[in-house]
Amino acid sequence: MSVDTIISNLKEKIQKHSSDIHATEFGIVVSVADGIAKISGLASCQMSEMLDFGNGNYGLATNLEVDYVGIMILGDYTNIKEGDRVTRTKEILSVPVSNDFLGRVVDPLMRPIDGEGDVQTKESRPIEKIAPGVMARQPVDVPMQTGIKAIDALVPVGRGQRELIIGDRQTGKTAVAIDTIINQKGQNVKCVYVAIGQKKSKVMRIAQQLKELGAMEYTTIVLAGASDPAPMNFLAPYAGVTLAEYFMESGDDVLIIYDDLTKHANAYREVSLLLRRPPGREAYPGDVFYLHSRLLERACRVNADHGGGSITALPIIETQAGDISAYIPTNVISITDGQIFLESSLFNKGIRPAINVGNSVSRVGGSAQIKSMKKNAGPLKLQLAQFRELESFAQFSSDLDPETKKTIDHGRKLVEILKQRQSSPVPVAKQVAILYAVNNDYLNDVDNATLPEWESDFYAFLDASKSDLLEKLTKGWSGDEEKALGEAIEEFKKSR
Amino acid sequence: MIHSDAIARAVYELAEDSANKHVVENLIAYLESHHLMPLLVSILQHVEQMHARTSAQKSLDIIFAYPLSESLVSEIKKVLGAKTIGSQKQDKDLIGGFIMEYNGVRYDASVSTQLVRLTNALIS
């Protein structure tokens, strides 16, 4: 390019440059405390608009009052003082989105915090978005395999479903969620794990575990730690679902974990009380239901016209002393399409995952189960219910009729079979095989104490010599598959 | 329940209209008749804050590189509807032009800002 061309280009740009007067609306900080600031002025400020403090700090307009704007400060608020100026950006809070966030740990504003450098992005999206409408959706009929036998068999989850994981502290809620992420390897599912109010050490341990198991490649962790201000905890799930929506609209299936929404509700309560919004039940603000319903409605399966992807949400709720009738648990139970209820007593008895089959339910997942699983897991729930009832009666009597004894023995076997170690997801075909074995009395001669060993040997046998049968089991269930599976079990038993 | 800030707002808005000559007397009578006299101190504090805020917003502050002519200042006042001038300050870093602030809006007509914007436009 010649010098003349450069000069003429520059001249043209300068001539076209608008020299209009630049008008900026500003307000003044009247008070600031605990991550919340009150601003006087800013009469035209919009709800959820980003406001600039001028020192690299931003705030989110949350309360629009007659004389003041109440804002959540995003990040460190210790250097903001009374009298500081705040200017409008005229932009609704947005976060960057990109496939490059996979494998990274980021904060709720999608800034990497794993020390592996910045993520270059071209696109940003507002964190608040209306969920897809009815016509954009399609039914949930593709399974989201968790790799956990008790879930895939009894409370199956479909792609696009919202299944709540609920239980007291230390009952294995996070473990269920992480195992589900681990099981997505090779399933073409992208995962987003949103940690809300969690200890950073715990989240870093999870990240390390996922990395070691090769699951971090398709996972993004959005972390708002226990020491982060309440506004960051409030934003984290919305940032996570914004990234998940980006993946979904590209046609991908996404799994998102919110760990946990109890802490999210607590953060929102803190922010609302500081903003002097009227408190309601348990001091939560009146719109705490909407807080979670608008978040979880964004999980869905969209039709081909809208990308054909899905977001499966596994929100987690922590209960106190197993009380599922508290305010936030009942809210989230009513929003979701089912719940996996984990119980301390089962956990302490060594039944892990400690899923209470009676209280757990999946409202839409049944139609997403594969045929072989549906056939073999069908009678399981009833058998377990009968076992629990008879087991409690059997405690009072030593003489049991043979039929009752058989039901109890079978129930005990089922309970043993549904036990599973952490971070060891089982592929669905193997789950079908073991359920078929127990349902058809192939395990009656196996002692319950040696069942875990029998099971792992059986899986190894299937991997080594029956891989074609495993493949067939994922595709359908007919007399041929049933016969072949029966023969395979017999062959394995003879080989021991 | 009636709040002191709501009463203060009403009093302030009434007082702004010069036709209302007995605002204070009427306020006292109202508070007495409704047994709200304990709120008086709080109401006055709110009125004071409101006045400080409004007068800060309603006065025109000007920062200029070189002093502006009387006619230009009065023209600006007329355009913006400003009645009083709050402060006038010289800042040669502006190179030329001026910046003014009125009613929560900052109008930047300085040469330095124009140059920054032009630089950004040329770089991008």
C-alpha cells in the first residue's frame, strides 16, 4: 500500500469521524456496604444494567427506586467509597461464551481463575434470558446415562430433564453429580459444573479428579467460592446456564450441575435484605421462587429448528435433618421433573449411593430409558418396596414362610447390587446384564459379601469376551439378546 | 404505615412551588393532628438531604480549557434549563473546549476527549 493511499484512508476516516458532544449519565455513591451500593442519580438506569465505577469495578443495577439505584458490586468492593462516581454503560450484564471455556475453571464473570491464561472470545451473551417457548421444544426421550445403577434403573434421567439431587450434608450429593459428569466421556455431552458458595479447596479437588479421569476436556467449572461476595454467588448459576445455552444452540447436549441452590437462595436472601426488600417466609424475598424457576426453565431439549441440543440440569439442594418440606426444597421440588433423595441413615448403613428409592422419582425420564433397561428395571421398584415392608416385619419374627424369606433374600441381593463405589460409573449395557442376572435368580448361590467381587469379575468377563453382546444390549431387547445374556452368565459362572 | 421520607418528599415538592406559602405551618398542624410529631426530626433530615442532592444536580458545573464568554455560558444555561452555576474550573489538559455537568449528565465537548475517540477509531 502506498503512502498516498494510507494518507487518503486516514483523511477519509478523520472526515467521517463524528465530533458530537459525548453525554454520559452519572450517579454518586451514597452508601456502600457488604457488596451493595446505593447510588443517587442515574434516573434513566435500566434493570440489570452494568454500571462502571471507573476503577475496573462494575456493578449490577438491581433495585430502581425513586431517588436511588441499589446495585450489587461485582467483585472487590473495599476500594469503593461514599462520593465516588458511577457511570452508565447502557449494557445489560453479559458474559463471554466460547468453546474454549471447556477444560477451564472460571469465576461468575467467566474470567479464568485456574492460572492457565485468558480465554479469547468473540461473543458475549446477556446472563438473563427468557427460556425457550413451547414450540421451540421437543419431548425428552433420549437418556442421559449417569452410570449409577440405582439412578439409571429406578429414577432415569433424560436429556433436557431437570432432576433434583436432594439430601442432608455428607450424603453424597456432589459425588452423584460428579460421577454423572465422569460417565459422559465419549457420549458427546458437554458439562458445566457451577459451584455456589463451595470451599475453593473442594472445587479444586473436583477439578483435579475430573482432569485425572479425562473428564475436564468436556467440562467447565464456574466457581463462586464461600469467600466470594454474595452477588457473585447469585450470578454464578446464570453465567453457567448462559454458557450451556451457547453449547445447546450449537446443537450439543449439555449437562449442568448447580451445586447447590440452597446456598444460591441464601446469597439472594443476603442481597435482598441488604437492598431492604421486604422479607417473607424464612426471611427470603417474595421472588425467591422465580429466582429458581427462571433458571431451571432454561434447561430443555430444543427442536432441530433451534439447534436440536439440550440442557439437562441437576440442581442440588441441601436439607436440614432430612426435612424436604422446608421452603426452598419444596420450591425446587415443584419446579423440577423429579428428585433423587439421598438419606443419611442409608449412607451410614453403608448403602452408597444412599438413594431412598421410595422418595425418589423421575417424572419424564421413563420414556427416555433404553428398551433393555426398561424391561429389566421395570419390576425393581416394586420388589424393593415389598422388601422394605417385609424387612421391618421380619425383625419381630424368627419364623418366616418360604415365600417371605425368598422376597427378603432377593431384596437384600438387590440392595447389594445397587451399591456402587464413587467414581466408578457402570455403562448401561453392563447395568442391564447385572439386573438381568439378579432378576432371574442367577445370583442366588452367590454370597452377598462376595457380590462386589463377582460383579467386577462379571464385567471384566463381558468386556473380554462378550463385547458384541454389550453392543446389542444398548440397541434393543428381544428373545435373542435375552437368550445370549443367559448363556453368557452361565458361561461366566462355570468359569469361576 | 407512613414513612418520614414520604412526608419529606411531599413537603419538599410543595415548598418548591412559591405559591404554597404556609407549608411549614401546615406540616406542623398535620403532624400534631395525626400524632406524628416524633417524626419531625427525621422529616427535616430527609428534606435537608433532598435539598442537597437536588441543588447539586440542578446547578451547572463547568470545566474549561480557556474561559468561556458570558454569552456562551448564558446560551448553555438556556439550552440546559439551568438556573444557577455551581462551579467553574480551568483545566488546560482539556486542550480546548469544555466539559459540563448538569442534572446527573456529563457533557464532554473537550478536544482531549475528541482526540482519544479519534485515536480509538483510527486504531480499530
